[in-house]
Amino acid sequence: MASKLLASTLRQTLLSKFTTTHHVRPLSTAAAAAVSADYHEDTDGITMKGVKISGRPLYLDVQATSPVDPRVLDAMLPYYLSRYGNPHSRTHLFGWESENAVEAARSQVASLIGASPKEIIFTSGATESNNISVKGVLHFYKDKKRHVITTQTEHKCVLDSCRHLQQEGFEVTYLPVKSDGLIDLDQLRSAIRPDTGLVSVMAVNNEIGVIQPMEEIGQICKEFNVPFHTDAAQALGKIPVDVEKWNVSLMSLSGHKIYGPKGVGALYLRRRPRIRVEPQMNGGGQERGLRSGTVPTPLVVGMGAACELAKMEMQYDEKRIKSLQERLLNGVREKLDGVVVNGSEERRYAGNLNLSFAYVEGESLLMGLKEVAVSSGSACTSASLEPSYVLRALGVDEDMAHTSIRFGIGRFTTEAEIDRAVELTVHQVEKLREMSPLYEMVKEGINIKDIQWSQH
């Protein structure tokens, strides 16, 4: 009896010591060095990068990346643990079963967008797909086509691919957008030239969530016989996507935006009428010679499973996310004035709510919202303190562009998280406005824009 009591006491002592000192033991000394230098977790909370918070924050940054759906992980695990063959090995069972899994995933992706499995090329993500589309098409048709049309609010990888083409002597037209974030179709029509080789317009914007008029753009491109490319990373699985209705020739897709794994994406490449691209990577000629490199079976299986789930649950997710978005927006507007929704409120994906708060400094607001994981724009460009180029393209004043916060609502977001986010956001905005002399002047009826500021 005494030995049992001693063992129990010893176990409790060791357990309490383990839980209060540090989190899970790293697998290697290198991992330990990488983690311990910047991360500390104890009963008082988490400290990382000099910031201390009481616990893991609420996740409202789904446009940056989404958590992997547990059902997706279940589909992937066998291809890490037991069915680990190279899908390009043609001489044994391990290769055959991996190849079958890749082809099944190809069909799942194709089914979600109304395409043929033969039109799906697996890549490392939407960035690679965008590079293949923009540079690959123009390089293939370079003798006759020297002009690209895109918009000022595209993702960085499309804009940088276009700048790369400009350095090679191609011409690029960057279409402006209206104040609601949508392009002017008449401007698109008038920008098309006989040597236009590609029109590239993002379906759903990653920063402000506006949905471009894809069918109308596709119709104009069809009329002028110009290939139409769209970056649909933020649209896939969230709004209905149909390559025939949209009349797209190329479409870039991403796995980690639809509750799938990171590191995998796809490119839709139309077969009839056929569109040709120059490969951007040389090697073993996998993926019909367009994307060399071993196809990562577990990642591809995960993307396929994520697409199948999205097809089944899209309507339910949309309805639920819409109600959460309204709960968030109404909750903030009931308690705060000077709140502006960036981008069209009618033509937008409900899970992306980009708000600007007048008379508040954006970085201070973000730092104050340590308990909510949100961003001030694209994860790809948020390291910059410059105001979002997307909001500037909309004509948003620089001070308001600086105060924008993007709330991302997803499949696993709860009402309790939305209510807590509203509470924390309202509290922080009110706190910052109390310290703002500009807000005091506005409350006194002074029009700030009429003030002539003098320099000393």
C-alpha cells in the first residue's frame, strides 16, 4: 500500500514538473535549438517573438491558409506509412497503387471544376501554376503574341510574372479596378489587341474577397479568341467553379486554401480548343512533360480528398459562413462608427471580410489583437509596412488603407470565436481612439480634411 502511494505521489510530482517547465520535447537537438530560442510555453501563457499571450489565439486568417480537415489527413496517412511507392515506378505494386491514387485524386479535382481529369496537371501550388500560365503561354506563342492583360489587384506572383515578361520585351496592360474592386468590362474589351496572348484575372481576390464577373470576362475573351487564365486559389471549393461556363483556358488551384495540405496545387489546362505552354521546369517529363518532378502522392491524395469534401459540403459551408460573417459585421457596426467594408458587399465571398477602422493606426490595432490571428492583407506581402496595393488600387485613402484588417472565416470557425473576436476588436479600437487626437476633433465636429497642416 505504501509503495502504491509513493508511486502515485512520484508520478504526480513528475507530471506537474513536466507540464510547468516546457512543452513537447523536440525530436532532435537541431529542432530544440530552433524552437527554444524563440518559443516558451508555461501555465501563464505563450511567449514568442517577444509577444506574450494567454493562450493560442483564435484563428481568423483562413485566406492565408486553412487547417487540414481531419478527413483529408485520414486519406493521406496510408501514403506516408505503407503505400509509399513512387507513382512513376511501373514495375511493382507500390508504384501501381500510388499511381492509382494520383489518378483518383486527379479525377476528384477535375470533378469540382467541371473539367476532364486529363486537363489537370499537379504542381507545388498556385504560385507555380500562375508562373506556368503567364510565362509559359507567352513564351510558347512569343513569335505572334507579345501582349498580356491583367489587373492591378492580382496576386503578387501574377504581377511579378508579368514584370518578368516586361523585362524580356513583352508588353503588359494593368487594368484598374473600380472602387468596389471589380474591373470595367468595357476597359477590358478596349485593351485587347491583335497580339494579345493572354488575359489573366483573379476569380476571388485574396485580400478583399470580391468575385469578378468571370462568365462575362470569359465571353469577351472567346469573342476575341484570346486565352483566359484565372487564379482561382481563393475560389475553389468556396463558390461554384465551372471551366465551361467561365470559358477559361488555364486555371490555377491550391490545396491548402481548401482544408488540404500545403505544398500541392494544380493547373487546369484546356484541351479543346487546345492551349499550349512552355514548361518552366526541366527533368523527367512527368505530368505530360509540363511539370517535371516526382508527384508527391500523399499531398495529391490530400488535395483530391479536400476537393471531394468541398463538392459535398460547399452549400452548407457557404450558408454557415455567411451567417458568421453577418454576425461579425453587425457586432462590430453596432458598437463602432467609422467602420468601412473594403470591396463590393454584394459580389464577394462571405468568408473574407476586410474592414477599415477610421482614426486607428493599423499596426497598433494588429498588435493589440494578439488573441486573434488576423492579418492586414496578403500573407505574401504582409511583411511590408506599406499600405496594401490592392486597397490603393480601389482608391482607398492611405490612412484608411493602413487601418485595414482581414477577417477570414472558415469551415471550423465557431460562433463563440466570432463573438470573442468582436469583443476584442471593439475594445482595442475604442482604446486606440481614446488616445487619438484626430478622433477627438472629429467628435467635436471638425472636418479633418479641411485642416491646413503646417510644418515647423
